[in-house]
Amino acid sequence: MQAHTLVDMAAGGIGGLVNGIAPDWNVFSALGDRARVIVGVIMAGAVLYLLGSAIVGAVHIRVGNQQHNSMETKKGQTMVANSLLGLFAVASMATLFSIVYGFGI
């Protein structure tokens, strides 16, 4: 990324930054605005849930290490790994749907 692009994004404030990472709807651009908002809200809810799950997993790791409980630590590691994998899947969902739709054509 070039330096002036970062400056331009920073000058745009939070709105410019959020719009810079918003999904590109590609073939699904024909969806209505209301449908896009609903999909965005569902994706945001899933991201918040997965971030919360990752935080709970980190707490399990911390408690397991303090109590020398390897089962608790392993449970926390599994929760964090699953949450991060889920976050990746949700974040790339628009791209995955576009690829699958492109294969179908």
C-alpha cells in the first residue's frame, strides 16, 4: 500500500476506513439495499459472537496456566482456534459466494 493511500483513508475518518474494508458484492450487487443491510447485520453479529468466544477461550488458557490445568488450557486453545477460523470464514463469505456463483455460470 502506498503512503498517500493510508493518509487518504485516515483523512476520511472512520467512515472512510470502514468503507475501505466493506465487502465488494460483485455478482450480488443486484440485491436490494435492505437485503444487504440484513446480511451485514448478521455477519456483524457472527463476528461479535466469535470475538467473544475467542476472548472466553483466552480466559480459559489463562486460568488453565495459572492452575496448571492442561485440560482447561487445551479447551481454551481449541476455542480460540475455532473462533479465529470462524472469523476468517465469515470475513471472506462474500468472496466465497462470488467464487461459487462464478463456478456455477
